[in-house]
Amino acid sequence: MNSKLNLDQKMIDEARRASKAVADEIQPYIDEHTTVSVERTIARLLGIDGIDEVDRPLPNIIVNHVREQGGLNEGIAYWIGNAMVYTGKGPQEIAEAVSREEFSLTEIPAQNRQEVIRAVTSKAEETVEKIKHNRKQRETMIETMGEGKKPLLYLIVASGNIYEDVIQAQAAVRQGADIIAVIRSTAQSLLDYVPYGPTTEGFGGTYATQENFRIMRKALDEVGEKVGRYIRLCNYCSGLCMPEIAAMGALERLDVMLNDALYGILFRDINMQRTFVDQYFSRVVNGFAGIIINTGEDNYLTTADAVEEAHTVVASQFINEQFALKAGLPEEQMALGHAFEMDPELTNGFLLELAQAQMAREIFPKAPLKYMPPTKFMTGNIFKGHIQDAMFNLAAIWTQQGIQLLGMLTEANHTPHLHDRALSIENAKYVFNNCKDIGDEIEFKKDGIIQKRAQKVLGDAVQLLDQVEEDGILKTIEEGKFGGVKRSRTGGKGLDGVFEKSEGYLNPFIPLMLGGDR
């Protein structure tokens, strides 16, 4: 891609080099540690699901059981495999027996290690084949049905009741939506377990459960058949159950997942060491499943100024890219996030927004960038808000963004009604159609406002990344250099759920997903 911004490729290369060094420094810690959530994910992928008589998820029961016996550093896969060889039972039967306190996994005599590995790997291969089938099914459906034109129109439902969400989602698709995101219930990211079954009550959103995923996937496939295009389903694998929700999405053919390396640390105060380990395995799963990840840099601009701190967004995009590559997730599945969040009273603010959006497009040419709408400066004036959203849509089509979360004219007033979504879709379609090729037709003035702005932001991002490389990512977060939020490396939620792996630690899914045929 030729640079309309006259960006210095050497500076882009330096930013990638520094961000790779940042990821390289923390990766050994990730490789040497596991978490309760990673182990519950492995249990789920081995086929363990369901709850006991007091609604405790079986993956939590079996992992906590081994944890209490001091054996989690071997990996839950080892203990399940050992029990499979000894009892002849499958993982689900074993988990149910443990929940009934019929035996202790750590007290079962050690079986031949190669037999244990073969038993658990055979079960893992069954799950991997199912995920591969889901990925192939998605690709086939897109090939035969087609999908929306880019930028894909991305809309949210959040009633708290999955069955009401289905009605709203199908209505949005008939109006023109290409991606439906089901917002999670408030603070689900802080639950260290995943609720079970269909849910009809939530707070500001709907609980992410595997059954809810299944219900919405079926509903979107049905309406997709009627409108003649594949509809993508999005949810959120951030928080204390990041890899578990990624696995559930892979099993139910979700297409997009919010999955940021830093978001849980900065905005949910989850321990950074826990988050780095969890994000790695979640991205291994998402990468293998063909799921697009949305990163959360747009959130920085809710706590920091979009003009002064624009370089932190770019720096975080570079870092998220490198962490994703470490997990085997290709650039084509990285919907790196940014947002249209500058003060509308700012003179030439649109030119600065355009510079930021074009810069992201040029630096990450293969990424299906996720562009977020104005929210911070939406006042409740629906007429001005609709114009702000139109300007946002213009910037998106001009700079060839990939995924467009549509702004709502009633932002700052209330949760959107069906007709609010219809007006937002109409707004986007009008602008996208009328300005379809504007990006190919217009070049930017040499050394003008747009070029200089982009060059300055890139330069500041490189300086920050060089500093992060020198200080390390943990110290950088402690000093509050991303989003203006400071977090302690030993503080936050979930550090007690991190464990050092033993020399014989077993996770059969890493080699199958990173080394297998995709």
C-alpha cells in the first residue's frame, strides 16, 4: 500500500521491532505459567460441561479439586488422562464422579505416562476436529451465501434476555446489520466462572454462556438464510474467564471476539500476570478457530484525551499485534481497535480523525480494523449526534475500515430502540454508498495538516514503544502510560489463580492448535 500520509517505513519497522521485543520479554513468563482459567478451558475442550446440584460448573469443580490438592502445576489434562486410563471412563464421567466426591484425582495411582498422553490427546483431537469443522462451515457459508460489504455493519443487542436478544438481532439483520454483538451482563468479566444454560436476566447485557451462544448462532443462521448473506456473531472473551469463553465460542461457531491483551488489566483491574497468561491461550484458540479478535484501544480514549494520547492507541495496536502473532493468530484476524472520539468543537478535528484512521489502515494493511463511534462527546442532542455519526461513517469509508460499530443518535439518552438502529444503518449505508471510492480519488496535501499529524503521532508512538522496551510492559502499566490508568503487577484480581508449570506439565491443545493443519 502506497502511503498517502508519507509515513516513514523505517519508523514503522522500528515500532514493530520494539513491540516484538516487548512481547518477547513477557512470553517466557507466559510459557512457564498456567492459570485456573486456562485449566478450566482445557477441561471444557476435553468435553467437560454442566453444573452440579448447586449450580457450580463442573470445570470449576474439577480444577478446584486438583488445585486444593496442590497438583495444578501438572495440568488438569494430566490428571484427567491418568483417571481415564485407570478407570476407563471419559472426562465428563470423571468430572461428575469428582463432583460427587467419589474419588480424588490426585490419589489415583500414576499410570503409564505415554498411555495417559495418548488417552487425553485422542480426546483433544476430537474437539480440534469439531473446531476445524466449524471453521470450514463458516468459510463454506460465506463462499456460498456471501457477506456484507466492508466496512461490515456491526450492531449491539443487550436486553439481558437471550430470547429478546434474538428478536432484536434478527430485526437488526433485516435492517442491514452484518455483525451482531451480544453485550455481556455488567461485571461478568469479574466472575471467575462461566454461568450455565440459557439466561433471561442480566444487568446492562446478557450473560455469555455456551447455550446462549448456541441459541444466537442458530437464530443468525436462520435470518442469514432469509436475507441471503452470512451474519457474524460477536461476543466478549475478556476478563477472568478469557480463554474459557474463547473455547465456548470456537465450539459454537462464533465469528468475532473482543480479545485484548491489556483491556482487563486497565479497565477491569485484573492482575496483569494472570491476564498475560490467559490472553495467550485465548488467542491460540481464536486463531485456530478462525475467529476475528477485536482489540480495545478505543477504550483508552474514554479515560484519556484523543488528541494528546493518540500515540498510545497506536503503540497498543503494535503490542496487541505482536502478542497475537505469538499465539499464531494471523494479521487477517486482528481487528485492531480505534475510535472517533475527538471533541467535535475542535477546529479541524475531522482532519485529525482522518489522519488517525488512515494511519491505522496504512500501518496494518491486512487487519480488518475495528472502528468505534463517538460516545464521549455525545450530549443527548440527537440531531447533532446523527451528524457526528455521519462524520464517523465518512472517515470509515474514506480510510477503508473493516468493521464499523455503528453510532446511535440516542447515545447518552437510553439503550437504543429498534428504530434507532434502523436510522444508524440508514445513515451508514447512505454515506458508504455515496462515498464508496472517495479514498481512491483523494490524496492528502504534502506536509499538510493530515500528513503532519499522522507523522507526529507515529513518531510519538515509536518513542513510547522504545521506552516500553527499556522499562518492560509491567512497569509501563504500573506507571499508567496506557489510558492514564495505573495498575500494580501484584495487585488486581486473580493473581492467586496463577501457577508455575511443572517440568511435565501437559496441555495437548497447544501443539494441536499451533502445529496442526488449520
